[in-house]
Amino acid sequence: MNTLIINLTRFGDLLQTQPVISGLTARGHRVSLVCLENFAPATAMLRHVEAVYPLPGARLLSLMESGWHGGLSELWQWSRTVRSNAAPRTVLNLTASLSVRLLARHLTGADAQLHGFALDSEGFGHNTDPWSTFLQASTRMRGCSPFNIIDLFRMSAGLDGTQCPFELNSPADSVREAMNSTLQAHTGNLLRSGAMRHPPRGFVALQPGASEERRRWPVEYFARTGDMLWQSHGLCPVLLGSGAEAELGRRYAAAATAPHINLIGATDLPSLGAALLAARLLISNDTGTMHLAAGLGVPVLAIFLATAQPWDTGPYKEGMCSLEPDLPCHPCPFNSRCPHEHICRRHIQPATVHAMTARWLDTGVWSAQPEEKDARVWISRLRSDGFLDLESLSGHENTDRTVWVRLQRHFYSQFLDRAPAARFGTGTVRTINEPEQLLKPENDTLQAALDELAQADALLHLLQEQGNALRHRSVEMLKKRFLATWQKLQVLWDASPRFNVLGFLWMSETQEAGACLDTVLALAARYRTLITTWRTHLLREGI
């Protein structure tokens, strides 16, 4: 079967399509890919892709400025080529914007099926399954998802139960040889200038950049870590990043006392991969380079700050290490001003990162010490069902935040799988780390969750009663009351940091149900089953 995947996202997200491609290929699909033209070079790293169709976004916009006719003609010719050459029987759209939904419909022929993010018959957004809706919700409200984005891609593609490895193509031998020569040349220059007194015993890759300032560990902290790794293990830091991050390289040089090699802005994607493979490990913020390293099997120590959290976007590979600041405010919500002057950026100390890296270099095992109290330390684990999980190395496994994440994984996984209500929450269907731990009775999260669940239960019950009345007597007053109850439920969930994803799911599914009262009431019954089961579990606390 020919399958066309549409993923018009950034470099890192594009690389994270690899497990879906591998999973579909394992099921006998011939996979083609539509991506943005400026990220097309990244597709050389993807395995099992039959063909790539870069969308010339910049050219289309330029043509549109001089007249929409030229832009439309160009897009029409491009899409005809895609449909003719790819001949898809299935189109999987992983980009939720309205324009890409429209493009996906256009590329889906009359005899093909569209999965993921689509449009309904009236041209409104429509998601073909609950996992796709959850993916859209987590994309809009990053930091709230208990699932890695690769798992959401995988489930949206219908790859439940399929082992989907994240293994990228290695750069060509010639590219690796050229990078080794580049590193040797830089090392020779450092030795001749006296900046390096002895040859290095290896390299450590450092990625000091990030998509946002607040998600970036301070450059001077990277410099101090690089200095300590040179002193303790003789590893020469190699700085990586895009040309736009050149200033970070200058700031690193001003703060560092040990020798280093600056390759910021000096690599294309293949040579970036080669630089990673030449290093013992990568120390990075949450970046596309982190995902590239994971896909190439390069060990990673990743630092997640501000809105970033490893549950959501951590490296999708067994045995990778992720750090978060051990602060009650982390991760912070999106679209909000930090009241603490972004103290999370400086909370994890270079001494902690160096100590952890040094122990891994000496033993091959990631570990955390009790005195290193500035970071939550996680090791990534791949479960037998393909889902990525995290294991705490710093004593945070039984904290309320971790337990809450696991509760969400347990209940949402079954809810999104549309598990039968009679079995829901019992553990007889697929679960993800069935939560044996319980939130502490005195915890504010528990009490707030119980209060919101009780309110939601009451509103869903009222909605069902009002809906049943409407079935027998469709009068304007009852309609207004029914809609008012729906709105109160929506407001409750939208305002909740614990259940805002549920609010997005509820809004999307009920709006798609449209004027079909029976469908809305069936959804209300299903959501109420989720709410009551979740609440019953929490009430085991004795509250």
C-alpha cells in the first residue's frame, strides 16, 4: 500500500516521524513524505522513505505577492506531481493547521483514505481518531502531555502494538571522514597555538542554543561544564548550533578557560550528524540536535527548562538521560509570564551536570547522588508496547507530580483507545504503568483534582438529564439550558491545569458531533465514565 505522510513542521519534529515511517514500512507500506522545502535535507537521515516531495513554501509566498494566480498555478502543478508519483491509497497528515488540512484533502484522491488531521464535509477541522485530537491538544498546550510526541504520532498513525524504532540513517562514510579531518585540523591549530597543551582523549558535543531564550541553559554554565570535562577526562568540547547562534559561541569563548572547537554555523545536517558520532556524548537543551543524536544512537544528557519537559519531548531512545530543575513551578505553563525571573535556567548547576557525565564516562551507567538536589534526573525506558517511559534516578518516582503524570497516562491511554466502559480503568486493557502509587492526602493537587472531578461529574449528569428531556420535548428553553451546561463544563476544564487537555478533547468531539443529540449524549456518558473511574481511584486516599 502506498502511504503519503504530511509533516510540515520543524527539523526536530520531522526527524521524529521516523518511528511512524519504520512502523508503516514493517506493515508493508511504501512511504512517501511531504515536508517543507527548507527542511528537505533532513529527510536524507530518514530510513525507508520511497520519495520526498518538498513543498516550496517560500517560492509560493513570493509568487502570491505578485498575484495569486501564479502561486495557485505553481501549487496546482506541484500537487499533481505528488498525486501522480506517490499514488497514495492512504494519506497521513501530522500537521494540524487549517491550511495543511486543506492541502491533505487535496492530495487525497477519491479512492484514498485520509487519517490524522482532516476536514469535515463543511470545511471545518476534523480529527479522524481520539489520539490525533490529543496530539493537537498537546501541541497547542505543550507541557501538559504525559505522552512523548513520537508516541502520539505513532498512535495517530494506527500503530498501536507495533515496535517502531527511532533509528536514523548515519551520514556517509565520506562525510564522517571529512568531519574527523576537520576536528583533527582544529586540534592541530589549538596545539600549535598553545591553547591546548596535550591532545584530547576524545570529544564532547555541546548544544548551547534552544528555540527560546528561557529554554536555554546559560552559556557560561556550558562553558564551566566543558572546562571541567577537559580537566577531569581530557574531552575537548565541540560547540554545535546554527549560524543564527554564532553569538553563543563568542560568549562561550569569553567564559571558557579550557580549549574548545567552535562548529556553530559550520555544519550542514550530514556533517552535524558526523560531529555527533565523533563525540562521546551530547549535552544539550531540548533541541532538534538532541533528537538527531538520539536517532543516531549517540548518548544524550538533555536539560529541560521553562515549558519543556522530558515526558513530552524527551529523547526517544532507551537509556538517555534528562534533567529538569527540581522546582515546584517547573514546568511552567505556556503563554504566561514567569513570576520568578526564570530561576529555573540557573537552578541546575554545572557541577551536577559534570558529576553525572563523569560517572557515566567512568562506568557507562547514569546515576544521581543524594547531594545533587538541584535536578530531577530521568532515564528513558522503552516499554514492550512501544511507549516511552521515564524512570527517576533522583528519588522523584513517588512525588505527586510523577504520580499525576502516571495517572494521566493510565486513564488517557484507555480513554483514547475507546476501551469498553465495563473494563475501563481495571487494568484488563492496555495500560501504561498502572499507578500503584497514590497522591498524598494532604496534597493540594489531590484536593483540587477531586473538586474538579466532582464538578465535572455533576455537570455531565445534568447535561445527560437535560439531553434526555430534549429528546422528548425540543423547546427553546431546554436548548438554552443544555448549551449553558455544556459551556460551564468547557469553562471548568479550560481553566484547569490538570484537565485542560480533556477540555480540548471534549470541545473537539462534541463540536464534530454537531446537531446529533444522541452522539453528544453518548460522548457525555463516556466522559462521565472516565471522570467517575478517575475519581474513584483518587478517593482510595480516604478523602
